[in-house]
Amino acid sequence: MQRGRRSFEFFCRNIPSDRVFKISPRMAHSERCCYKPVLRWNARVEEYFVKAYGVEHFSRISEALTRPSTYSCIRVNTLKATTDTVIEKLTSFLHEAQPKTCDHGVSVTEGDSPPIVASGEKQEEKIEEWQHKSLGLNNCGPHSGLPGHGDASLIYKCPFPGLDNVVFVKGSGPHKIEYSDTPKQLLKEVIVSRKCAEAVLRGAQIFVPGALACSAHVEKGDTVAVSVAVEQPSSEGGWNFGFTRGTVLQGLETDPQYHERSGMYIGQGTTLMSRAGIFRESSGVAVEMRKRVFELPSFNDVLEGEIFLQNLPSIVAARVLDPQRGERILDMCAAPGGKTTAIAILMRDEGEVIAADRSHNKVLDIQKLAKEMGLTCIKAYKLDALKAICRKNDSSGSTLSNCKNEAQDADVPDSVLQSSKDTDHSLTVDVSNHDTQCTVNGESSNHGTYLSKAHDRKNARRLKNGPGRNHCKGGRVESSKGFNPNSFDRVLLDAPCSALGLRPRLFAGQETVESLRNHAKYQRRMFDQAVQLVRPGGTIVYSTCTINPGENEALVRYALDSYGFLSLALQHPRIGGPGLVGKCDLSDGNLVEEWLRPGEEELVQRFDPSSSLDTIGFFIANNQMALTNFILTVGGVTAAILLLRSDVKQSAAIFRRNIRQIRHWIEEESVSASKAAEKVKPKELESQIPEKEIQKDKH
């Protein structure tokens, strides 16, 4: 092995310069081994965004998306700790976790921070002051933001009103890292996947599944440069890396993605495994990062239950919802549970917070997080947001508020649970909540069922390989068939989206105009469900983590045009910028969208990743329901009045107080509609409703 290595080094020293290297090795590394990524978009998607933002603004957004925020945002669980106590604990932790230095030919020199460019919105002066002074963006020298370097002002309280439970921890970057390479010591490299690199830029280590290729003769303890392989278009359609995992790197232009990886080096680390171990093991840390382009403190398993690492706009979204004690609130797409727990803490754990998600494993994660934070008002259900409205019972015509297919472990005796694990029965359990009581009837047991050897082998593979993407982790979750209309005081719809606002992002080529339109259609269907679930006078907060106007302003336009009883409300706190006004019409005419109208832009919050706030791209809209909603449909003509109120007596009282407005509105209708409306006597509505229906509709 040593003889082969010496032969390779001799070959590299004596290879003619005109055959492979056109420039000196030192120049090659200074140009290649740096971090200057370029985010590439689909051509039509880029045209769409340029029409929305303008060329210069979209260029700044694209550049900002390739970099992480220069600070970490932490939300404090005020039910367990105070902000001051958490700051003291974090300060102590960061000083104890001072990063180890290594002398493997790596030097870090001072690098200029990215320029702070406003995106056109009117930001408060305190934002600029906080960004420059508190986060120290103009002082990103060697280890300027690293923990343990004597910086007493590493941790800050959030300066914005209404966010007193938020703490900022300063990072640093970008740093210029010099990767040593001499004839006696060739540079060793590890290529990681794009998703792995995005996690590393946020402070993670390199785990085994993220390593794609490695130089030859890499042993445990070696120093390696880390570069990123980004998906490339394949000849068969789709995207892939274009090489096999485990490929040997030789430092030549024949290496995988040699030119594509230029400017895609994210730091240098020490291997914790040999090359053979990296591609043989299935788990574990492969490379421990020592020098990073961006230094952000890691808080994995730190102060569990007391803090939660969360993006600033996500914290603002929960605040905008303004949950009150004793209310019933729905988080429609709750995973991973950050906003759900934030809502419960704002309610002081008094009331009911329903967290719904279609994934079994994600519901388990929500339950685990709620337990860690000591929150008891959260109930997590497995439920598709597109089926959030409970269907009517065909036989009785009544509606079940919350029908479960499975019962929680806590509601079932341990003996029954153990029996259910050992047999193939379905349980017969009474599950009750404040809405209704329903029973899941079990069928006859399957005693004597023959299980083939193939079934046993399949179960053995599952035990060995762990839960797959579509398999549950184990543990029971409660499934729901939906909820009654008008049964929630507030609804948070943090809709699944294209996620084009998340940072850092190194790849965006998979999104097309068609895929963006599909996201918007999916979100409209979920919003239609949310509107039916909120009681009159309630609130719907809609949010996404994307810069796509079609999923943001266009959905708000759809909501306001489709539901006349909805209106945009002021948001508190408000630290984001205004929304986009106007419309978009692509050159081929296949995409025509209308966004906000003048005067509406200040009622939403748009977080621009290129702005002074240095956050992810995010959007928040606060929709207020009218106290009484009128759906008027008789033979296609506006006529009959239907009250969408769960409390019928209270609805009748509201109706009587507003009788003059209703009569004036009816008089302006056509003659036929007026005659039809006269048949409906508002004061007689209450008497026409049977007493049993009133009792059944009450909570």
C-alpha cells in the first residue's frame, strides 16, 4: 500500500502541466476550494420570479438562500423556565463546548460578511441596529462568533415587542478556509450529498448515509476537505448525482462532478472512520467538522423541554394566531410540533390544542415533543387535512365531531394493550371527548391463522432494518375521521408548500411552474376545509415557508374572493415586510395570477431572506371570520338564510340584533329574492328548531 501511494505521489509531481493542470496547484485550490454556490432554477420558474420581484431583487434572494442565517433563534418554554435562566444556562454550555482546534494544515482567515441589502420594505431602525451590532455581521473575523472566545454578548434577548420568550445566539461567517496541499501531502476529500451539506451548514456533523465518495487511503483521524455534490439532470429524465456511492476520488478532472463542485466546499473535518468503515457501516458519524464556512452553535439534546430551536417567522405565526386560555384551537398540519407547542404555551396549557397530521410517525413526534415540554392540553391525531370535516352519518343524519379508529394507550388498560399486541383482534373501546362518544367495534378474533415463513422473514427484515419511510416507528396514535363544522375558535394552517424559502438551499431545479401550481391547488383545498372548521368570529392564520407568490398572495386573493365573510386583520407582532401587489402573466399565457390589491399588502407579513432580518422566506396572513355568515342559495338566487353557528340560541340573538342590516340588504336584492326572503321570519327561527336539535348541537 505504501509503495502504491509513493508511486501515485511521484506521478502527480512529474505529470506534464499541459496534460492535466492548466494552472498551478495553489491557484487550483484557491479557485476551487471555496464556497461560492450558484442556485440554478428552472427557466420558466426563474421568469416567473423575475416578474414578481425584479431581476436584481430575485438575484439577491437567490444568493441569500444559499447561506444559512447568521444566528440561531431559540424559543423558551416559559412554563418551565424564564428567559434569563435559559440565557445563563446556554452561556455556560457554549463556553464548556468550546470547539477543539486542530493543526492539520488548515488556517482560517478573516472573511467579509455578505452585504446587508434591504428588500424595499420599510424596516424599523432597530432591525438594522440589531442586525449589525447584536449579531455582529460586520465583525465576522476568525472565530468572531464562535463560542468560548471571550464574547460576553454571544446570546441576546429578542428586541421586538411581543417576543419576550425568544433568544438569539450569534454565529459567524462566511469564513475563508485555506486547504493545505503540498507535494508531500495530497489533499484528501469527502463528497457529501446536497441534503447532508445543507444540514452541515446549519451546524450538523456528517453522518454515514450522507457521504457519497471519498479519496483513497483515508484512515481514521485524517483531515479531509468536504465538498458537495448537487443533483444533475439525467438522460432518462429526473435528477441524480451521476456516480455510484463509494467512488474513489483521485484529485483529477475525471473525478465525479469535478467542475460542478468548484466553489462548493463547505469546510474541513476529521474522519471518525476509515474509508472502508464509511461505506460499510449503516449509521454513525463519519466526519466531525472542525472548520466550517459558517459557524453556528449546535443545541442538540440541550435543555430538553426548556427550549426549542425554531425559525423566527414560525414563532411570529403562532403569536399572530393570538390564542387565549380555554379556547379550542386546531393546528391542521402540525408536524413537527413547534407551532403546536408554542400555541399551548401561549395558552398557559389551559384549553385544547388539536394537532393533526397525516403521518403516523410525525404524530408520534408531536406527542413526544409535547411530553418533553410538559404540555397536557395537546391532543395529536392522525388525520389528512383534506378530510378534516367529519362526514354525516347516513342513518341518523347527525355529524360526529371526532371519530377515532384507534384509542390512545392511556385510555386502554395495560392488559388489553398487551393482548392487542399478541393477537390479531381489533379492540372494542369507548372513546369519549367533549364533542361526542363513539365506539370502534371489533370483529371476531383470528385464532388459528397460519403465518407463512415469508411473513416471518419479512418481519425479521423490518426488525433488522428499522422502520421504513412508510412504516410506523411503533407506538399507538389516535386516528380521527374529522371534526364538526364551526367547532374551533382558531385554526392555524401552516400548509405544506414548495419550501423555497428554507435556508440554506443548494438546489432548486426540481420545481417547475406546473409543480408550483399543484402546490397552490392543494393548499386551496386545505383552506376550504379550514374555513368550515372555524366558528363565526374566529381566526384562520395561513402561513408557508416559500417565496412563491402563487402559494402566498394568490391564495389570499382566492380566499377573499371566494368567501365574502372573510377579511384580513392586523397582525401583532409585525416585523415582516408587505406583500406583493398586482398580478403575473407569463409570456406563454399558461400562468395568470392575481395577487393582493392596493391597501391589502400591509395586512400580511412577508419575510424576505435577503432583507435585514436575515430569516428564512416566509409568509403569514391573518384571516378574520365575520360574526354571522350568510350563505344564500335558493334556485340559484340569493334568498334563504342559513346560520353557521354551533350555538343556535346565541345565533338567533345575534340575528335579531342585526335585523335592520339584514332587511336593508334583502331590499336591495331582486324582487323574486325579496319575496322568497319574506317567507323566512327571523324571530321565528328559534321556535322552528326542535329542542333536541338545540341540545345535540351544544358542546
